[in-house]
Amino acid sequence: MLDKKYCVSGQIAHELVGDELTYFFKNGKVKGKGTFINRLMEGEWLFYLETGQLWQIENFKNSKKNGSFIRYDRNG
């Protein structure tokens, strides 16, 4: 399954390929990505700063935070 949603500006906002959903910043860089099953966030998700630097790792079950959560500062 391939599904894309675009902003008014024409920039892609998010893209679903199979079971992986990816959100994008307005600058086109990845904002967050992870498994998306039955319209719910599942498993490990990675979130990034607009610079492309990894910001946090979260785990989800039925779109609710579940398990470990790691957040990095700007220095890693």
C-alpha cells in the first residue's frame, strides 16, 4: 500500500509504504517514522530534529507509549 498526503505548498507531509509511515518536515527531511498497522502506531518509532539529527526513540502499542523511551539532547 502506498499513500501520500501533501501540504498546500506541495511538500509531502507524510507517506505510508506498506506498514511504514513516515512524517516529513516542511524542509523535506524526515520528522518521524515507524510501523503503522490498522491506523495505529506500533513498535519502535524514531523522531528527528529538522537538522536530521535523531531526537528520540519511542515504543508504541495501539498508538499509546509503551516500554522504553530515549531522548537525546543536541549534543547526542
